[in-house]
Amino acid sequence: MRHWFSALIAVVCLIGTTTAQAQSWPTKTVTFVVTASAGGVTDVVARAIAQQLSQKWGQQIVIENKGGAGHILGAMAVTQAAPDGHTILVAERGTFVLNPHMYPAEKLPYKMSDLVPITGLVRIHHALIVKKDMAANSLADVVKLAKQQPGKLTYGTAGVGSGPHVNMALLEQAAGIKMVAAHYRGATPAFNDLTGGHIDMMLISLTSALGATKAGKVKMLAVGSAKRLPEHPDLPTTRESVPGYDAGTWFGMATTAGVSKDIITKINKDVAEAINDPAIYDRFVKKQLYTPMLSSPEEFAAALKEESVLWAKVIKDQNLQIKQK
């Protein structure tokens, strides 16, 4: 009986210690590892949230951009960090549900079991933009050109397995065309090459496309939403030229496996409060036409598993696997 009582006291003390650690967390600078170059949506989302959370937590939040290598470098850095919650991954869909199926297990240096999901952040629509002197004024024109010149038109991506990559691959399948992918360390360098006329087109967030189009740097041909957006009723959808084809992506947050559940819960709660704060929601989320996708850690983990199954089939059917050299 005495042994049982001692064990019970030990468990209670452990729970109390864990809860106290979560209440006092963070105890030092927090690093947001962003799996893309500065300036892209992943980076912009991370910085907006970091600014709000830094004030709430009373600690500095450092943004560390680790783009390239199919966004693998950033995920790998977080899996190798100390499991104390002070290193947090902010990544696009590909890091969570595409890479595990696109790369052979021996070539992907991280496993999803090395990460613990925290929450989804936002969803976005992609818009198709082309270089300003391209002889195309609609997605239908692009499809026609691609069929006339198979394997000649080029498109930029934010990295292998990124939203702009897989969504263009799906467009090729849906429209029955073949183009050439040019992979970059994020959307920003791809966009820079597009405005310089070095590639023909790319998919990019709608808000980025709107600004670039207004400035005369590119032509925007369509948005990947299922229906025309009330804010931009004159902008055609991709479905109007290629039936059934949509384009978009989402962004989420995770940290190193082994971080206590109490800390995960605290981060989740604080992130939700930050995004719902008018300082971010009205001036950032709503203005940028993003859709919040906040959830509990458990709901986000379940959603990742479900979407992973769906993308596994798409990747196999489209032969998007990265071959081992």
C-alpha cells in the first residue's frame, strides 16, 4: 500500500511539474523555422503570427528561413531540435502530406513521426500568372499553346512537392498537356524569374498575383477557386477553362516530437487567439483573402492522415515520385 501511495504521489508531482513548465513556457527565444525563402506566403504568415505571439509570450521569436530541397531542410532542422517547444515549424502542405509520398523513405531525412502537429493556419487560392508578353489571355489559351508546343512551356514552383508544383502537375493531367517545371527555393525567386521573362508561368497566392498584375509585371489569367470570388467577380476560375480543376494550398504548424502535451496545447491556444485578434484577422487574414483553418492538435493530426492518403494516390497516379539516384 505504501508503494502504491508513493507511486501515486510521484505521478501527481510529475503532472504538476509538466503543467508548471507549460505555464512558464517559453523560457527563451523561440525559433520559427520556415520552409521557404523570405517574402512568400509561408514566410509572411509566420512573421505576422510571430509578431503577435512575441508580445504575448514576452520572448523574442526568430524567423529562420530554410527553403530549398523540397522544403526538407526546414522540417529536418525541427526534428533534430531539443523537444522543448522552442523550435517550431511553419510549413506549406507539401512538407506534411506530399514529401512522405514523393520521396523514397531512404531519401527523405525526416519522418512525420518525428514531428507533432500543432494546428493548421490558413488556406489560400492560387492564381495562374504568366509573363506579361506571353501570347495568352486565358487558361484556355495556355492549354492551346501547350498542346501546340508539347514540353516547351515552362512553369516555376516554390520547390519540389510544393503547392505550386503539384497543382501545376494536376493541371497537366487535367488538361492533357506537358510542360517543364523549374524548381526554386520558394515562391519569391520563382516570381522574380517570371517577371524577368525567364519562365513562362506559375501558380502563386491570389493576393501576390493581384499586386503584380496591377503593377503590370505579369498577366493574371485565372484563380483556382471553385466559384468566382465575390471580391473579384470579373476574374475567371480555372474550372471555366479546365472543368473540375482547382488550385490552392494551406499552411500549418508543428514542433519536435517529445514536446509535452501541455506546451502543445498552450501554443495551439495562443496561435488561435493571435489569428483571431483583429490586429491580424482584419488587417492580414481577411485583407489577404486567406481562410483560417485553426483546429485542435488532435484534429489537425487526423486531417493530415486523411489528406496524406488522398495525395498518396495522386502522386502515384501522376508519377510524381522523386527517383533515387
